[in-house]
Amino acid sequence: MGRIRRNAKRHYSRSPKSQMRQQIRGVAIIASSTFLLAVLVSLTSEFFLRNVTSLILAFLLLLTIVLIGVGFDAIGVAAAAAQEPPFHAKAAEKVRGALEAVQLIRRADRVASFCNDVVGDVCGTISGTIGAAIVLRLLIVQPDWSELLAAVIMSGLIAAATVGGKALGKTFAINQANDIIFAVGRVLAWWGSLTGRPFFMEKKGQKRRAR
């Protein structure tokens, strides 16, 4: 109770200017991350499309981008739905990924913002671009087809796959939230051991422990 009161006091003691600066900083980080991710994925997909003439491979690239968006959307939902207590025992037993899972749950708002908004919007934009490129190739192969009809059908297919996939992903994420977050935590733990740097860096003077 005392810790809650201290945290609340520290929160309300912040000046409006300080809170505004933190909000602006958060928006700037999200915007810059979105820009860099969009540029990276766009360049990769553009390079792939320019060097691959097969329509089947182009459709596979489109499906991959859609599935990435659906998968990250499920992770964002799982982070908000997962329960922290089950991971405390695993963290105490030093099970790989348990501490990372706890940190993901504690940062559920930021995880959801990145997965659902940043990655989701980027994948939606890139999938539309790839869909337009596929339509152009189809029209080259089949010049008698209606350009408007082909574009409308492609947009409908992308929208149906994205919305339907996310609907299924949300249902699965809510029912299997802890399993999903634990799997992501294990991936982050593996990445930390590979790079030699923990994915979640603690502030000086803080011990990385489960509450």
C-alpha cells in the first residue's frame, strides 16, 4: 500500500510540462519507429517484387506480410490479456523466458501499441502496395481484364484476409494469452543470450525481479 501511495504521489507531482514532454517523446518514438520499419519492409518487398517474376511468389510475399500483421496483432492482444502471477514461479525457477514474459505483461500498453498500431499499420500499407503491384502484373499477363475489377477484387481479398485473420488471432490470443506471451518471452530471452544484452534493460539501482 505504501509503495502504491508513493507511486501515485510521484505521478501526480509531475508538472504538466513534464507529462507533455513525455507524451511528445512517446509519440516521436512511435512515429520514427513506424517510419523506419515501413521503409525497411517496403524496400525489402520492392526488391523482391522487382527481381521475382513469378506471380505465385508475389502472392506468397503478400500472404507473408498479412500473416505478420495478424501474428503481431495477436501478440498485442495476448500481452493485454495475459496474467502475470503464473510466471512468478517460473521466474523463481529461472525458466528461460519467464522474466521476459513478466516484463511484456507489465508493458502491455506499449507492447499493444507497437504490435497493433505500428506493425499492423505498416503491414496494412505494404500489403496494399504489393497488391497493386500484383494487379499490374496480372494486367500485363491478361490485358483483356478490367483494371478496376482486378483492383477491387484484390483490395477485397486483402481486406478479407487481414480482418478475418485478425479476428481469429484475437480469439486465439485471448484463450491462449499466457502461452503466446511465454513463447515470445523465450524468443526475447534467446535474442538476449545471442547478443549478450537483455532485451529489457533495467534502470540503475533496480533489480530485475518478479513482484
